[in-house]
Amino acid sequence: MTIKTPSGADERGGGEKKQRRSRSRHQGSLGDYQTRKGKRWKFQIYVLIDPEKPELGEKRVTRGGFTDLEEAQAALTEALKKKAKNEKFLGKVPTLAVYADHWADSLRLADSTIKGYRKIIRNHITPDLGKIKLDKLTATRIGSHYRELEKHGRKDEHGKGKPLSANSVHKVHVVLGAILDAAIDDGLISVNPSKKRRTVNAPKSSEVRAQKPEIVTWTGEQLHTFLTWNRDDRQDEMFPLWRLIAYTGMRRSEALALKWNDINTRTGRVSIRRAVNTEDWTETKTTKTGNARVIDVDAATLKVLASYKVARAEVSFELAKADAYVFGDDDGKLRSPDAMTSRWDRRMKWLSKQHPSLPRVTIKGLRHTHATLLLELGEHPKVVQERLGHSTITTTMNIYSHVTPTMQKAAADRFAQHLGNA
């Protein structure tokens, strides 16, 4: 019996030719065949005849002689990596700038996240490292780049040329590391130079935490002062929005995407199912963690929302329908999160004139205020985590670590009171 070997030569053997295809032509195929020494395995893939002239078409490449399926599979995987490299970059190792764009295009994340990565690449990776080929980028070069960023890395208009914070350099390190990890997966490099810790010496978590700006929040009395002023003195039409954020801790984009049928007045609960897409605020997306959550709302806040619904119905009955956005504009469309932040900033300017002793907080500061007050009141951090929609309780405690001393003091006092004079 004559058997056709993978190399094309004839060979005498006792078995019959047998091939088992398990993949499409694009991904290659695996097959087995018999030789005098027993079963052997081979793979076939189709590659471009000339990577620089794809119009010439493809040719079949076969490799065999593997003693088992696992060995053939590993060889096929490696061949496919080389194929991807040759077809995407014409057989050449690309520069970091070219590959970084390719990497960003491949991401399947929230638009705002990808935009943030592209900004880091554009401002802090490409200008100094972009022309270096991936296989020529060293740990020493990366380390010197980080030191330069720490001295003169800021690109914003007001701080250009000033030091970049440890947190920002850390973000650059994370993005660059992810890019180089992907390059390994694509067979372009074998080692990630950014992971040479002693040489690269990226900012440590302790340095990032030390430089983290302090969260500015209001006390309960200060929050009450603002809300009373905003409702009674300013008679602000957006008062229900500010109150809802302050009393629930929901994100700005989540509140703006809320619909009337998300509010259950019977159970006193609000379902947070979506958020405004900050990159295209005419659309909504899933929440930051990708999970919906249900939170309890106090009766007074529900009454404020009920009154607001009546006011919206007076503008147009359509604005009070179940599927209408609670805080939509007068046409029922979503409002821009950035526009609402601008409105908030104007109110802070007005507030400072009448109540100069109140610290100025951001609209996110309302969310922080909600969490901080709950923790100071002794609520369990798990409850705070669930209300804010954090993915883990660790995230909650890392953000609100400034509240820990208050919680520790209260715990110590409660413990002593429990034991009495023992």
C-alpha cells in the first residue's frame, strides 16, 4: 500500500491513508496517517504565497511526523501565530506605535475605557517609545521612560511639562504591559520587558495611594444646608436629581438613564439597569460593572420624585410615561452627563457666595458623601458596596479608607460600653 506522506514522497506501509480534519481552512486542519513505525500526526494550513502581494493567493503548507495529537496541536498553534504575524505586519516586527493601535482596535470594552487607553497611548507611550520595534524595546528603556514621565510627563494645557503623578505613571505601566502581553500572544516577542520589575521599577501601590487626592465630602449638616438652599432659595428644577444621587449614591450616568418604570413606589425600591454612554450620550449602556442592582430609597425621596413626575406630566404627558427617562430633557431625550456636571459646577459657584463656609464638592462628591455618611453611621461596608454598585467590597474600602479611623473609634467605644466597668 502506498501512502502519501506530508512531504509529498511515496512510502510503503501496511495501513491506509487516513486524514481527520478538525478545523476550517482558515484555522488549519489536523490529521493522522500510518507509517511502518505506527500512527503519526500532521497539520495543514494555508498561507499567503507572498505576504506583500496578497492578490497572489494562498498555498498549502503541511508538516507531519508528530507522534501524538497534542504535539501536532501545539505545532499548529505556533504556525497560526506566525501566520497571523506575517499577514498582519507583512512578515516584519511592527513598531510599538503601530501595534498599540492594532491592540486598541481589538479591544471589546466600554467605549469610555477604550478612549482612556487610546489617550494614554497617544500622550504617554507613542511620543517617546512609538518608533521602537517591539523586539527592540528593553526594560531599561521602559524604566528610563517612566522616570522621564515622573519629571516632565504631564500633557494637559495647564500643567504641561510638570511631573506626572504616580497613579498616572502606574496607568501607563498597566496599558503598556497589556500591549506587550498581546504581542507575546501574537508571536511577535517572547518576553514582556515591562515585567522586569527591578529594572523597570514602576510606581508601587503604596506610592499611588500616598499621592491619591483626598476625597472631599459634606457632613450631614452641610448636605442638608445645600439641599435646603437648592430647593427653597434657588428653586432648582434639577433638585430631584441632586437629592436622588445624595440619598442613593448612584452614579451620575445611572441617574440620568433612570426610567419611571425603574421606580417601584410600592416596595420603595429603584432598579438601576443602565447608564448613559458618556462617549455617545444619545445612547445607554450597561452599568459600570455590567450588572443591574436594586436599592432601597427612603419615603421622602420617593415623594420628591412623585412630585417631579407630576411636574413633568404638566409639560407633556409623554414625559411621565412608564418608559420615559425620569431626568430627560423636555423632548424626552437623554441629557448629556457633561452638561449636567457643568450645571452642578454653576450651582457650586452660586452656593459659595451665600454659604462660603461650605466646601466645594464635585457631583461625584454627592455619591462619596452618601457612602461616607453611611459608614460613619455604622452601616456595614457590604451594604455600602451594594448601594454604590462596586464589584467587590475591597473597592469600597479602598476608596473610603479615610472613614476607617471613625469606624475604629466607634467600634472601640461600643465594645467598651458593652463590657461596662469590667
